[in-house]
Amino acid sequence: MSWFSDHGVELKIEDDGRVFPVSNSSSSIIDCLMSQAMKIGVSLQTGKVVTTASASSLGKFLLKIEKRTIDYVEYVEADYLLIASGSSPQGYRLVAQLNHSIVDPVPSLFTFKIEDPKLAELAGVTFPKVKAKLKLENVRRNIPQLTQVGPMLVTHWGLSGPVVLRLSAWGARDLFSLGYEGILIVDFTPDLNMEDVKSILSQHKLQFVKQKVLNSCPSEFGLVKRFWKYILNRESLVEDMLWASISNNSLNSVASLLKHCSFRVTGKGQFKDEFVTAGGIPLSEISLNTMESKIHSHLYFAGEVLNVDGITGGYNFQNAWSGGYIAGTSIGELARVTDLEERVL
């Protein structure tokens, strides 16, 4: 954080620990990094792709570089090689050419598609705090992280928000194997137990006997009218029904729905909106204190090409930046020492 502050980008820390630029614009970070890269003489070559990479017996790397649009081939010999290609398939091919293994990549950090037309009508409705549990068929092992607490958002195609994204991260591989199907159980009143919810509904009924149920939702639940209507519709309660007409069984059913509202997940969000890829080079194949390969000396990796994925996009940025910093400083120090040794000789 101090590095960004020292280079003119002020940061702020959210309540959940996430860090953002005060400007709330990602371009502040991009512009800062690009500016510093240019200042220290980094050469950015665009429109080219490294198609093959091999290690020679002399400890150097031979790279074949091609242009995307014209018949152009260039060969480059490098003393050090850092691969930070993200989740690019081409990057994985280079990794395989250099004898590293790959944990199969799968999408992570995505929204849930919910086939519920009535829910889709609530697009834009937010919930500051829910407790959500993801149940996956045939997944018998206990995964505590498949229960999350936090904000949730209704979208045109399903559910999103920090809670859903975290669940998608922890369940990424199982969801992939199940075709992105499962059951999401949401508690919309996580700070109240079931008996409290029932009691609030019963007291509300006594207090507002002559009011329509639709027009009078208990304030303790903190629900917007549109979602309260959705709950009533799911329980087949007529909107113009008076509180006096609701049976105790119906009140219990509403309470149960507020505490255990289930949604069938039928896929991940549309438009390939996943933010991160889980999978990549196993961490057992690199030295984390330098990010150097354990298979080839002077070969380094950083970022999403590694089998690392965090529960929000910011953690993945941090992984990329920290890994890149460690790898870069390791290469720089090794090159400096090598240069000194050559001068002595």
C-alpha cells in the first residue's frame, strides 16, 4: 500500500479488508503501474505472442515470437524468464513446454444463474446481510466455506454480490464438475433465530390486524416491499389479504421461507462474467520465497498462471502484484550478483 501512496495513488480500506483507490477507479492503478514501467525503461511489445519456449543445456531460454497479423518470426535468447500470462491457454502451453504440470483451470468468482422469472423482476434489489449456504449434489465432505455471510444482489439472471462470489470461489471445482447446478439456501434474517422471526410476525399480526399484508412488512426484517411481495407470492398468499386473515401455519411458513429460502442454481452468470480462473501450476513446483521454478533455474512465475485464486478480485490482484514483485526482485538481485561475479573474473 505504501508503494502506491508513494507514487501518488491514495488507497482506502473497506470494512471487510478490501483495499481500493480513493478515486474508486481502477484506471488509477493501471495508470500508475504503466507510468512507472515507462520510467524505468520497460519495453512493452504488443501484437506479438510467444509461441514456444525451451530451456537449453547452457541454462538459457529460447523463445519463438510471432506477430498475430503478419508472417513474422523472431527468436530471442533469455537469461531469465518470468511467465505471468494469467489464465491464457497460450501461457499454459508454454508452461507445459517447460515441463511443468497444470491443475486443470476452471472458472471462479462468478454469479449464479437462477431460473425464477419472479426473482428476475427484483433485479437491482440488494440485501446488506444474508447468510447463504450452497448445497451440491454428491459432495459428501464437509466444506465450511460453502456457507457465507455478507451482502447479496439480485440480477436479471440470478444472484450476485460478495456472498455469491465467495461461494463460487470455494465451490469452483465442484460446481464445474456438476455443470454449475446446485441448491442455494438463503437466510434473509441472519441476526434473528427462527423463534424470533415467528414472534415478530405474530406480534405484527396483532398490531396491524386491519392492514394489508403487502403494505406492512415488519421493519425488523429490513426488507424492501418488492421482495416482501416475492415472499408472499412464494407462499401463495393473496396480496390484498389482511393480517387478521393469515393463519398461524401461514405465518410459520413465511418465517421458514425467510430463514431457509431455497433457489435452484442452474448455471453461472451469462456473458462469461467470471473474474478469475482456479487452476494452473501447482505451488509445490515453485519456491514461494523467490517464485522460481523447482524444475528450471532462472525460470519464474507470477499471478494467475499459478494455482492460486482468492475469494474476491482484489485478493487475486494482490497475488499477482506480490508474486510479480517477489519474482522481479529475485531476478534483479540474481542478475546483479551474476554481473558482479563476471566483473571480478
